[in-house]
Amino acid sequence: MDKKQAINEIKTAQRSEITEHIFYKKLARSVKDAHNKEILLRISQDELRHYNLWKNYTGIVEKPDWLKIWGYYLVAKVFGLMFGLKAMEIGEGRAQVNYHNISSIVPQALEIAREEAEHEDRLIEMIDEERLNYIGSVVRGLNDALIELTGVLAGLTLALGEPRLIATAGLITGLAGSMSMAASEYLASKTEGGSKAPLKSALYTGVAYVFTVLFLVFPYLVLPNVYLSMGIMMVNAIIVITAFNFYFSVARSLSFWTRFFEMALLAIGIAAVSYGIGFIVRQALGVDV
């Protein structure tokens, strides 16, 4: 890499650092938790120090990318602090490639890459966010709703064959199930103890369950064809699984595909078995709706 290319790479890194400095500082001002605020300010100062180091080489003042700042800021406010930080971290990981490319000309580049890969990761993992503390409760609500309702709706599709009737039965089953799951989560959290509040755990589980039920039942409320409704219901189930696992994998830095395939295969498999049960029940009882 020649000097001109190196300077261009440094300018890119410099702009990235000042952008991230302002992002972390802006986010720190918006959070109420003193512990999280302190961590965000420490990361912000690290980014500013890196920016000033690059500035010594370029001799210019790089302007921040305000579109990126506001974009990640809104993501953090809507989807949660940890999700926003991890999304920013993924973008920052791309910048680390630049650091390694210019390390033969600027030896400090490797030190910055190491610090961002290790030190800032440790700081981010220290952040305490309530919604992630209750992620297990959300998982239980989503999983149970997906597995139970896809099975129930698939079975009722063939057994009953009337969309409004299927939707009614599905809603009754789903809402009753949400209350049952919320109560079970409350008792389990109370028995296990720990830092989670039993009532909040129950609320996260119940709300996740209800929203999933409504999303799955919706096609039967608006479409006259039960088989088309069942197909869209399964698509909705995959959408829920995809969205949740994407959020979870980013926020927790875990593999997306492993959990996705596990949940998807369970939902599809149980729906297929339940559809078969619906056929057997309909034939055995001589039901003709």
C-alpha cells in the first residue's frame, strides 16, 4: 500500500472514530442508568482518542457521519440499547480491516484494532439492560405460542374448514394459553428467586404470547380460503422466528442459523403432525363442516 492509499484509509478510520464518539456520547446522555451511562462515556472517550491519533497523521478535521449517528441512535431507542450497540459494533468490525491494511505504515493501527476488539467488547458486555434480562421469558412466550398455535390452527384447518370458526377457536385457545403461560412463568420466577421480578417475567411471557397468537390467527380473519390462510399463517410463523432470532443473535452475539432452524423445524413439524391429526379426527368422527 502506498502513502496516498494509506492516507485515504486513515481518513476513513478517522471519520468512523469521530462518528462513533458522538454516537456513544449522544446515547449516554439519553440513558437514565448511571452504570450504563458511565460505560458509554468511557467508550466515547476511547473513540475520541483514536480520532485524535488519526488526526495527527492526516492533519485534517473529519466531519462525522450524522446519518449513521441518527440511524444507529434510533435503532438503539426502538430495539434496545444492546441491539443498537451491537449493530454499531458490527459496522466497526468492518473498519478494523482498514486498520490492519495500514498497520505497516502506522504501527498504532494494530493497537487500536486490538483495543476495539477486546476492551470495548468487554465494556459493552458490562451494560445491564432490563429487556435482555427477561429475554428468557420472551423466548418461552414465543416458543410456546408458535408451537401450540401453528399446531392447533393446522389441525383445525382440516377438522373444521371454516376460517371464522378456526379463528375463533384459535383465539380462545391462544388467549387462554397466554394466561396459563404467564401464570406458570410467574410461579417459576417466584420459586427460582434471582434478580428477575416475577410479575415482569409473567408480563414479558404473556405479551410475547398474545402478539404471536394475533399474528398467526390474523389470516383466518381476513381470508375466505382456509388453505391459503394456513399457508400465510405458516409464513407469519417464519417471520416471527426470523425477526426474533435476528434480534437475539445481534443483541447476544450468537449464531442466527442454529436457533432459526431449530425453531422453524419444530413449528413446521408440529403443524404437519397436527394437520394429520385433524384429518384423522375428521374422518373418525364423520365431521363435515
